[in-house]
Amino acid sequence: MPLVTNHEISKSGSILSGPAELRDLPEWFREEQRAAWDQFENLPQPTRKNQAWRFSNVALLDLAPFKTSPPLSEDDRRNILKYSRGLEQYAGRMIFANDLLVERDVVSEDLKKRGVIFQPLERAMVEHSDLFRKYFMSTEATLGSAKFAALHKAHVSTGTFVFVPRGLEIELPIEIFHWLRHDNMSVFPHLLLVADELAKVTVIEHFRSCSRTAPGLACGVNDLIAGPGANVTYVCAQEWASNVIALQINSTVVDHDASAMSLNLHVGGKYSRFESLSRLIGEGGRSDLLAVAVAKHQQEFDARTLQDHISPRTSSDLLYKNALDDRARTIFGGLIRVEPHAHFTDAYQKVRNLLLSDDAEANSMPGLEILADNVRCTHGATSGQIDEDELFYLRTRGIPTRVAQRLLVTGFLDEVIQRLNHPVIGDHLHRLIEEKFAA
Amino acid sequence: MKTETTAINIDRGKGDFFYPEAHVRDAGIGLSERTIHYIADVKEDPDWVRDFRLRALKTFWEKPLPTHWASKELEAIDFDKIRYYLAQGTEPKRSWEDVPEDIKRTFERLGIPEQERKFLAGVEAQFDSEAVYSNIKKAVGEQGVIFVGSREGLKNYPEIFRPWFAKVIPVGDNKFSALNSAVFSGGSFIYVPPGVKVKHPLQAYFRINAENFGQFERTLIIADEGSEVTYMEGCTAPKFNTPTLHSAVVELVALKGAKIQYITVQNWASNVFNLVTKRGLAQENAEVKWIDCNIGSRLTMKYPGVIMKGRKARGEVLSIALANDGQHQDTGAKMIHAADETTSNIISKSISIGKGRATYRGLVHVPKHLKNCKNNTECDALLINATSRTDTYPAITVRGTGNAVQHEASVSQVSAEQIFYMQQRGLSEAQAMSLSVNGFVNDLVRQFPMEYSVELKRLIELEMEGSVG
């Protein structure tokens, strides 16, 4: 049974006309949204001169055409529900379309009893305002998108709130869908995930469009909090339509002895920028940052990361792989920062680009800023093409060139997915990659 | 663990002395069109050079400081308090006897032995802005090699130097290349005729010896088809209380099949801003190799580059940086691949001591439709103290298939086990540390020409003296 919230869209029209004025959000939050709007208006539009936007095609960031979303028809809801197929089994599920909640499959009674909170954001704002206020956008967007984080805050109307209490491990993944319906619509997805001490949780987000080509804007922010000893896995499967501009700003806070892993698979969108900030604030914390981008046609994927080692004895490991065909472009701007006194840091960062055409362009800016000693930090960046010997080997086994190429590319990308060590999600992501190549 | 180690105390006493100034020509303090005319008058520049300087001054004024990516320390430079030109009022000397006595004493104190000078092919010693001593060995001259100062080069050999002057590094490349283009004086202009292989390295020593005065030397080296030349540049400067600016422009042109090797050992005093633009152009089968050691200065910003314009051209940057208290060594390399089958190699090693900061910035660009281009980049950083800092900011653009680029960087500290092992064998901690640091740079130093690897080892030992204890 679909649970539909009764959002009243007070203002339809351009997203640039002002903040969302939603009457059913608490007044204190609306106040914050108005402040965020002022901030958005005052911050300058990014230019390539800015190091955080170097190489980016900033001309694509024209927000003028995008509108706030009108209500959905019953047909839309039915279709969206029908096509929201991801994993076979999940602990809980939320489906959003045009920032409206289409369906919520609540977590089991047992999990609920043990203290798991799984709510739409606007309800958590009221019912768990202490947790909400403590963690909602508590980390500043420092990787270049402060302006768009402000835009997100000004327009966010719903999203997912997950709280996993101390010591509880949720076996099955929590699944979230965000859909874009109609041309030039905008969505502002939000996930606020708090895993308390020693808790364990996996979340997968699917970003999809109803039409293959409809232009749209997605401007999302995720706050992922791994409490002491907690284990958080976040997976994003981004399959927006080919004309969507997507900006995703993720921040992860890793407390002592906690472990956070994120995997971002990007296959859709015209311009897709994803910023991942991982802050290691407690000793023994570990953060794994994984990403795969399959770039074709004129797609541009723009990844910016920061592994921020604040406490001693923390470790982080980043592996980003891009396969580029046609006239696609990718940008990787990553930084390992070891703050003063964060001794015994062990950090790694690797980006690998596989160029499949003469017009593809891969830009890599792996960076290190080390302000402590007694550290082990390495990074590597490579750009190359399919190994001729490997291709030859496969062809001598009777595999046609095209198939052999595809095998080698998926094999190249598979290394990242295997790191996730979650066969069910891995299979799903693998299928998405195959589909992208088949298209 | 080495977190307790005190900052390495570098003995800068070697360059910490100066003699009374007796400048005959002095353009005064500050920068205006008048300064440019003054310099042009004194140097008897041809009109086109004067116009070039004036245009460059405009560009300099228009360009902002690159503080959106570079160190904010640049804002400490007060361009109105700098003396842009002064010289001894002497023509470059040909024989040792003509060199003024106090300058000879300066060289003596720096420990440049007379024998070394004789051994080296040509010693061009720059004292302040003008080359006061130039001794080109007869053999080099007989081979048809032109080895002159910037003024002489532009005035006497315009047909050779003018076509390439400011072509590799355009005036507007950056704010400091514009500044240099406006006020340059001194430096070396070298032309090596086709097929000539200059056996001995050409060498120049530079010194700054006037408070608040920037040195803006300009060097242009053209190696004609199939020729080979090695150029060495070494710097020391006395200590001053107010910041001194050094902003050079060095352009190298390696025509078909030529090889140029440019070696720098930079040991400016720790209040000098060293903002240098260096770039080489390599045509078909040519090779440009930069060997760069940065030990002194307050802030060095230097990213030697190679534009590989012809097929099978090769570019290489080998760089060592040592940053101590109050120092920021912001160095790196630029490799622009502009033809098929070009290869480039960057190896950078940095050591941060005390509160020193070493930064690597790199740019590797492989545009589309190029085939079989290869780049290899390796950056290793060594941190000695808990307060030391190191950064790496490479930027790599690759288009198309058929090209391969790899970049690797690592940061580590001196291994406690290594130190322990050496102490077991009876070495003091300081000796062990010095040995370990020398070991870190050894594989790079070994690639240097013999004379310089000896000198460099001596310099590093000197730097490490009294470092731990």
C-alpha cells in the first residue's frame, strides 16, 4: 500500500526563484532553508580557475531550466513502483519520485523494537529532532560544491533517515530509489545515516530517470556517520538519463575503530559530479572509497575526494576506475590530507583510467598534503588502454574482438566491485555495467 | 620513532657575508616605465627590445598574483621596494686578472677552487645583474659555440637569438615571466652549431649581493641539429633581513636530434623568493633534460617543463628539494606531449626537515590523436620531523588510446629500524640520519654529472650537519 505524504507545492516553477516554502516542515527548518538560500545566492558560480573545478565543464552548470516538481499522477506512481526493481531482498525500502515518497516498506517489527529508525526525513525532523539537528549537513562541503550544498539545503523536502542503535547489525541492505519524472525536473535527494557504536548497516541507493533522455537536475547530499566500532557500507548506483546534470555531495565521518566503505557506480547523466569527503576522527578508523565510472558519448564524470586523517592510527584506501569511450571525459581530483599529529596514518589512493577511443579524455589530479610524520601515504594514477597481448590471447581462443574487448573492460572494472565483498550487490552492479556496454 | 628529533640546523654561514656595495649603475627602487627606459638606456638595448620590455611591464601589471593555487606568501613581496637593476658598471671580463679583488674574495669564501674553474669549460660568474667574469675556454669558441650574456646576445646576434627569444615562454605565461621580460638583465645566451658536441659543461655561478634587489637573469640556449650541450647553474647568496626576489626565465630550444641538459643547484639564502620559469622545446628526436636541486630560499616556485613538439622527442626532469624551517620548496615539472612517440620521465624526491614544507606540482598533458606517448612520474617524499610538511598535486590529462601514463608518489619517514641498525654498528644517530637521507636521494644523485654529484653530496652533508643530537 503506497504511503503518500501530502506535500503541497507552494511554488512551482524555477528552482532559482527561491527556497522551497513547504508548510508541513517545521518553522525552524524553514528558517534554515531561507538562510541556505541566501548563502546559495551569495556564493559565486564555479569557474575553472578555481582548483576545485579545474578541468570541469562548468558551462554545463546552468540551473535556469530546472523546475520544482509538480505532483505525480496515479499512473506515474504505479509505473515507478513497477520499475523499482533492485535487490531481491532488503531490510527496508523507500521509493521517491520527483522528491515525493511513493512507497515505504518499513523495517521488520523486530528491528523496529530493537530501536532501528527508518523514516522519511521530514518526519525525523520532528520526531528525532535532536539526532537530526546534530548530524544533518554537519560537515561543510569543502570540495568545491558549497554553493550547491546550499541549494540542496534550501530545496530539500524529503529523504531518508536511518538510525541503527548500539550493537545492532542489520544483515540485509536498506534500499532507496530516487526517480526523475518529466523534463527539466529537479530532485534534491538526501540520506542521513547514523550507525551507533558497533552497529552494522548496508545501504544502496538507486538513481534513475523515467525517460532515457529527459533533461533534469539532481543535487543530493548524504551524511554518513559511523560511530565507534561501527561498520557502514554505502553503495550508489547512478543511472540517470543521458541529459541529467547530477551533483552529489557525500560526507562520511568515521569514529574510532569504525569502518566505512562506499562504492559509487556511475553510468548515467550528462555531467555527473560526485564529491566524497571522508573524515577519520578517531584512532583505528578505516575508510574505503571505491568508484567505477563507465563513460560514453559526451558524458563527463567529475570525481573529487578528500581522505582527511584527523586522528592518529587511521587508514584509508581509495580505488577509482574509469572506462572511457567515444568523446567522454573524466576528472579525478583527490587529496589525502594528514593533519598535524595524525601520526601512523596509512593512506592509499589509486585512480586508473582505461581509454577506449581516441577522443576520450582522462584528467587525474591525485594529491597529498602531509602535515605529520611517521606516515605511510602513497598514491598512483595511470592512464592506458587495453593490453594488446591480452586481446590477442582471447582472440586466439576464438573470442571475437568486440567481445574480448568488453570482457577485458569489465574485468578491469570488476576489481573495484569485488572489493565490496557483497556478491548480491556486486551482481547487480555488474549487470548495470554490462547493460551500459550493450547500449 | 623520530618525532622527538630537533630541527636540522643548516649551516648557512657559508653564504652569510657580504662586501661593501659599489654599484655604479642603479635604477633606484620601485618599478615604473621610467625604470624600464633607464635599464634600456644603460644596456643600450635595440628599439625592439625596449618595446618588448614596455609591453611586458603592462602584462605584469595586468596579471594577478597566482594565489588562487599558489602560496599566500607571495603577497609578502612588495614590488615597490625592490631594486630592479644595478650593475658593477663593468663589461663582462675575459680574463681572471681583470676581475675586481672583492669579487674574487667572494668566490674564495664560497669555496670555488681555482682548479675547478680551469677544469670547467667556461665559467660565467654573475655578480649582481651583470656577468662580471666570463671565461669561455678557447676550444668551445673554436667549435663555433656562442656563449654570451643576454644583452650581448640580443645586440650582436639578433639573427640567431631573436627568432626564439620569448617563444618558448611567452611574456604573458605568468606574472613573473612578465616581470622578468620587463626588467631582465644578465643570464646566458648560448648557441651550439649543428653537430657540435660540447664536451665540458658550460657553467655559471650566480650571486645576489644587494639588499632588496631582485635578480632577473634571462637565459636562452639553442642547440642546433644534432648538437649536445650541458649547462650548469649554481646559486648562493648572502643573508639579508628583507626579502629578496629572484625571478629568472630560462628557455631551451633543442632542434632536431639535439640534446640539452640543464643543471641547477639552488642554494639561495632563506629570505629569497625564488620564482623561476623554465621551459624547453624539443623537436624531432631531441632531448631536454632538467636536473634541479633546490636547497635554499624562503619560497621557491619552479616547475621546469618540456614541450615535446617533434616525433620521438624526449623530456626529463630529475629534481631534489630540501625544505628546512621557514622554507617552502614548491617545485615540480610540466610535460606537454605534442607529437607521436614522445616520452617523458619525472623523478622527484623531497626532504622536509623541521617546519619545512615541500610541495610537488606536476602537469602531464597528452592531447588526442597522439600515438605511443609515454610518461612516467615518481615522487617520493621524506619527512624528518613531526612538524614537517609535504604535499603532492599532480594534474594529468590523457586523451586517446595508444598512450600510457603512470604516476606514483609515496611519503614516508626515515625508518626507525634503519637508524637502529646503523646505531648498532656504532654510528651516532646523526651520522645514521645523514646516511639515510643520502641513501634516499642517492639513486637520483648518481645520475648527475660527476662534478655536480660530488658538490651535491657535500651540500647535503653540510645541511645534515648537527641535524640530530
